Amino acid sequence: METTAEYKLVKDTHKLEKLEQIVSEMITNGWKPVGGIAFNNGFAYQAMARLSKSPKAEVIKPLKESPKETTREIGLTTSQVMGARYREEI
């Protein structure tokens, strides 16, 4: 068995109605908050992490290019690209 590190970003509106519920459920399932709540453009974010045992850990390969190189090619700022990646548009 190998140990796998998992990381998720939980998002909600600034009212925090669902964020509290989701974070509480994740804590019950072995997740731990990483840092505090961050706010950006009317949304609240909480980073969560946990270590789990799995038969075979998934290897995540680093990106071949930096976000700055990517943004130059498509004419967007780094923030625009990261936002689009988060929304799974890219």
C-alpha cells in the first residue's frame, strides 16, 4: 500500500452557506483544512487535504510549460488562465 496525498479546493459564495456544510462533511471523512478561508471576486475558498492509503498511488506529472509561457501563446493573463482551468474551460 502506498500513501496518496489529496488536495481539493472548496468554493462557495461569500455568504458561506454551503461552504460550512461541505467543509464539515469533509472533516468527518478525514480531510483537514489547509490555512483559512480566502475570498476573491465574491467567492469564498477553503483548501482541504488528506493522506490516504491506496493500492497504487497515482503519479501526477508536472506541467511541461509554465503558466506564463502558456498565457503568452493565447494572449491571456495568468489569472484568466488559472480561472478558466478552475472552471474546467481549458
